[in-house]
Amino acid sequence: MSLLSWLGKKIKLTDGAFWAQYYGNSSATGKVVTPDSALHVSAAWACIRLLSETTGILPISVYRNLPGGGTEVDSQHWLNGLIHDDPNADQTASEYWEGNTACLNLWGNGYSFKEQSGSRTIALIPINPDTMRVYRDSFGARRYQFSERGKREDLPEDKVFHIRGFGVGGDLGLSPISYARESLGIAMSADEAAGKMFANGMLASGFVTGPNGLKEDQRTQITKILKDFIGSQNANKIMVLEQGMDFKTIQMNPNDMQMLQSRAWAVEEVCRWFRVPPFMVGHTEKSTSWGTGLEQQMIGFLTFALQPYLNRIEKAARKQLLPPGERSRYTVKFNVEGLLRADSQGRATFLSMMTQNGIMSRNEARAKENLPPVDGGDELTVQSNLIPLGHLGDITSTTEQQARNALRSWLGVEQPKQLLLPPPSGDQA
């Protein structure tokens, strides 16, 4: 029975079949895969950490919709301080959003209790997804039942901030760990086999040859003696065999077992589940990266791997944290520009083009480089060679006249005829 078969049904804490599927169960390899055990797989740890920590470093703010189009940060809005600086008394905003993204990767859902003052949310307190049960009451309303610090809570949906991961439209997002159970189980088994191989000094077990007719107690004694020479901690010990006995190892190296290939394949398989390029978690064998530079690689990672998580958080925050009357005037967005910073030369070229074409003021460009504003820097400017052709003569004449006036003032000359310059267009002097 798949998780989809539980949609529309009431799920109790005693429904072991559901929770076994949702949180993980034994894989075909015999490994029990849970959110905790999955993090013991290096590739899973690296993927989840990359997605979570990258989300955590991105600033999230409340933006006000402008009448003429576009948005601007409203740092004075009551919600901005909550999501941008201090979600609760124990965490910074970076830690809070990092934890929520990790929950989305492990359980498929992130939960927080909304501590409110009137209609406003003043704190977001994380709830452990392990204890959460989401169900519908007799009126069809969604409710959240969970145990926290030994106390059972049952809350309506307006008291819980719920971020759902990828799913099919139900009350819950689907758990990546549950569906990746087999792939993670294979990775765990490969790691365990490698560990045991190294523990045995890279040697597999062997067998002893000797005279026929050994008694049971003799076999037991020989086996006990041989155990003292097994394992890397017993390397370089000298084994003494009597009565013509000989010890022969089973020749089985890692290449024959395809252990190295299996472990490399496991990394790629885990990365596929989390949609992370393998080279971003340190797996560079037989892998390529798109683009010709770091900026293009970051754009690809942002677009295909990270943006779906950011979009889910933004939409959930707007719908569940902003009152209905403010949703048409405000929105919640992450600022991803920090991920797209190029090298210093590319950055300078970008800012130069933005300021010279009137798209960005010089003070806006300075703010992006953490520089203080300057007087006159708020005015938008453009290059004069990009003016309409119909106004080219007027602007050229004006520019020439301004230059002539400045030169006259510097030389102390009052009459144009005393200057060795051609008269400006239309000059009747």
C-alpha cells in the first residue's frame, strides 16, 4: 500500500503501516531508513546541508507592491522583522529557515507554532515533524496534533505555519526519505561493506587446510586462535600453525566486488533524489557542469534545485502569515542576488551598464557594494549618445554652449569673438 492510498483517510498515531511508510522502513537490503539514519549517508548529508544552508544565508523580506509596478522592501512592516531577523527567542532567521528546508528534505513538511498577539504573528516556534499528525475534523477543517515536551497539542490550522514539500495536493508533502528508501539502503550497505573490509585489514576471511580427522574440540581451538589474527588492529602479528596446517585467504579485492563503482553510483543516485548537481557535493568523477563559469553554475543550481524550495516558503509565508487584507499590497520574497555575484570585473561591468542606462542610480549601485550614498547620486542618468535623433542637435548645442561658458569664465573673457572657437550652431554673434 502506497502513501497515496492514505489520502482522505483519518490517520491515527497507532496506524503503524502509515508511519512506517512515511518515516521510512526496512529496505530490500535490510537497512532501516529513517530521517536520522539517512543523514549518516555522506551524499544525503551533503545534499540536504547544501540546500538548507544556502536557503539560510539568503535574506527574506516583506516587499510592498508599487502602484506603477515593481516592488520595494518595506523594512517597517511588522512581519519583516519576524522573518528577516528574529523568528523566535531561540533562533536567528538563518537558523530558522535552514531548519525548515532540512525538514522539507527529510520529512516533506515543515511545521511551526504561530504565537500571536491579536491577529499578528509575533513568533514562529518550530515543531518536530516526527510527532506531527495532520487530519481533518468532522467539519472538514485541517487540524494539527503533536506532542511537544511531553504535552499533547491539538491546534487548528490558523495556529500552525505549515510548509508543504512536493506532493499531489493533499494535506501533506511527500517524504523524500521514504521514497528514496531503496537507494539510501544500498548506499548504507555499501558503506557498511567498505567499513568491514577495512576493519579486516582489506582481507576477506579464509580457510585452514591440514590433516584429516580433526576432533570437534580441535576445530574449536583452532578457530579461537585464528580470531586473534583477524582485523586491522591485529595486523603484523605472527601466526603459528602446527601439524602441517596452512591458512589460505579468499582473494576478493574491492575492484572484484565492484565496491568502488557501487559507492560512486550511490552518490549520483542520492543527488538525483535531491536534484543537486553531483559536483556541488564533491563528486567530480565523470561529471560535467553547465556554463563556463561559477556564475552560470550558480544560476543553474538556483533555478532547478533551490528555487522550488524558496518559492514554497515565499508562498506559504504570504498566505499564512499576512492577513487577507494585506496580501494584495505585500508579498514575501528571498533576495537571491548574493548567489549571482560574478567576479569583480563582471560585477563592475554590470553596475556600469545599469547606471549608464538609467536603470539604477549611482547610490543604488553603491548600496549593493555596501558603500555609503553620495550627494546627487539618487538621480538616474543616461549617456548622451543614446538620445533620440530628433533632439540630438538641441542637446549638442546646449552642451557646446555650456562648455563655452565654462571656458569663458575660467579665462575671464566676456566676448565670444575673443575665443578661438567656432560659434555654436545658430549663434548670431
